[in-house]
Amino acid sequence: MPTLLPRAFALLPLTLAMTLTSVSMISHADDTRLTAEESDPQTLGWMQGFPPPEDKLIRQPSSDFFSFPKLRWTVCHIRELMPTTEVSRGIGAPSKLSYALDKNIDAITFTPTGSNRSMTWRQSLDANYTDGIMIMHHGKVVYERQNGCLNELGKHAVMSMTKSMTGLLAEILVTEGKLDDTALVASIIPELANSGFGDATVRQVMDMTTALDYSEDYADPNADIWKYSKAASPLPKPKGYTGPDGYFEYLQTVRKKGEHGSAFSYQTINSDTLGWIISRTTGKAVNDLLSERIWQKIGAEQSAYMTVDSKGTPFAGGGISAGLHDMARIGSLMLNKGIIDGKRLFPAAVVDKIEAGGDKAVFAKADYKQLTNGSYKSMWWSYDNPTPVYSARGVHGQRIYVDPAADMVIVRFASHPDASNGKNDPTSIPAFRAVANYLIKK
């Protein structure tokens, strides 16, 4: 049994990164699952008391702090369980959000994909174990709700929406001429010359069309995902461990399999490679560059933070925790193509490229059932929609959903029992479209 603990703990950095996977973070059947109300961390009493009772403790090291229903507390308390580094908001005053709340949104109805029964917007929030959600329309907040582990003072794990922040930074550098997306990775990171990344282009890394000999099969105890998670763990390595230490060392061990550019393959190691490229190009850690270029400029209310490996390298693939209001500001920044509060933070072309989406034929080879005719560009997801709609996505239901035609942004934090977004997409996608249609007609 002792050998299980390092593996279980090491899974957390990857859990924070992986999205649209088939792995479930629960062990019991759906028909016995606690509802959102029943699994509310306040209701269950997790970590309440001075000290909390033994049976209500969630602590580190532990093998189950990211299992349901404990994960509903954990997503708001990552830095109490993991070492982190700051994404500073700086010392300026936060910008003010304007409100025009619409009480009718709760009653908007839609039909989930594959169902013949309608559902209201309010019902969808509990169905997806929503911890916090905000809708902005015409630059004003028209809907906001925070519950579960989250309040307006708290921060929530954004999971793989972190990737989209990393992709945004890279696209800014490319558009500004500071990073050549046609350059081979080895020309920027010589340490990766002999790895599978060496002859891939920066763009192929950004769009996850690299061809790598890398497995994320959780049923296989010898899969590469476990080697990656052991390397990424910030805890001391087990006695006798001789593998790579940290993200950068692990990336050097990855080998090529196939031809780069031929198919989309969602693999978190691309995001960590892109983080390395960004840092080598700018001379700054990803968290510091994100602070400098984005967080300090959007009038953020709170500093964010990122998990790190044992060497202090920020997790560019899934390590951010942030406040709901600030992620809404990010969505607004994207919707307005680099402008917030009248200030331009980066060229409009950055968002133009992301909004246009990636190669649909290449993306189709990955066969995402809920995202047919979608695409992936600069670590942002594009949906099949009459007008462009794109999103940052993270496991357990995290979203920044941008619909320019509706002049709408939706940001959601959630702690759905299933990691796979395939479990909440049948409700989420039609719900978001229903709100967009309502706001367009309003």
C-alpha cells in the first residue's frame, strides 16, 4: 500500500490539467451519487471547526482529497495542499464591474443534448455542480451566483483553462513578432532537440498537433501519464527514484511517434513545453509574464496563484486558481479583442486568430462527440456554431465561454463529480446557447 500514496498524490497536477478525458474522479455508480445540494462542502462540514473533527479533515499528504465529494472543497483550497507561486495583481486599484442583473435568466429553458425533457437555466447549475457563475452582456454583469466552497473572496481552481492563458501569452508574443511560430522547438529549447518535440514547430505545440509517443491510459499502471505525474510531483521523490525531476526534465524524455501536424491530440505536455518556450523567449516565468501582461492590466481584484513542481516551475498546463470576477475580466478582454476599460493590452489580431479557430479536419481525427465540427487554436476550443464561439475549458466543468455575436461572456467554476467535460457538455452547451439567444433577442 505505501507505493500507492506517491502515485495518488502525483495525480493532482495532472488532474488540474486534463480536460475532456474519459477518466472519472468518482468510484461509485451514478445512481448513488450525492446531488449538488447534498455534496455541498458546507453541508458536509469539511474542514469546519478548530480543529476540524478527524472525519472532516482534508489534508496533505492524502490519496483522496481530489475524490468526490471532497473535491468540492479542494477546488477552492489548492494552495493549502500544494506549493504555489503568485500571479500578482500589482498594487493598483481594481476596476469596477457594472451590473444590470436580469432575474429572468433563471427561467430560461432548453433541452439537453440527447434528452426529450426541457430544463431551466437554474436547474442546469445544480446538474453541473456549479460553484460560481457569471454572465456578462454588453459589458455588464447580468447574472452572478456563488455557492458551495466559493464566495466573492475566494479563488477556485481553473484546471485546464490555464492552458488557454498560456496559449494567449504565446499568441501575443507571436503577433508582436517576439516569437516565431514556424520555428522548430529545438531552435528555442536545445535541451529538447533529441525529444519528440525537437522537430515540431511552435505552432504545432500551440495547437496540439504534435505526434508524440505518450500515453494517458489510466488503466495502464505503466502508462506515461504516471511517469509524468511522478516527475511533476512537488513532494520529495520516493527512495530509489531515478526518473526525471520536474516538468522540464520529463519533457526531454518524450519521444516522437508519427508525423507532426497530421492530427490533433490533447496532451498536457504540450502546454508545459509551450510554457518553457515562453519563459526561454522572454526570460520570465509564466506566472510573472501573466501578471505583467494581463493580471496587472485588467484591474484584477485578486492575485491568482499557480501550482509548481519541486523546482518552482509553474504548471503551465493546469495550475491556476483565481477569482470568478477576474476570470470574467479575462473573458471580457477576449470579447473586446484585447481592450479592457478603454486600454489596449495586445493587438486585436491575437483574438482574431483564436476566434477563427484551427484546422477542423485535423481536429476531427480526435473524435470528440460533443464537439463535432469544432477545432482548437492556441489552446482555445472553438465550437460548431453559426457564428464564431470559442472557449477555455477545464475538467470538472470549468469554462470561459465567449460568444461575440451575442456580445456575451459566461464564466463558470464547478466541481462536477466526473472529470470529463463530455459528462456536462450535453447540458452546458445548449444552456449557454439558450442564454445567448435570449440576450440577443432582449
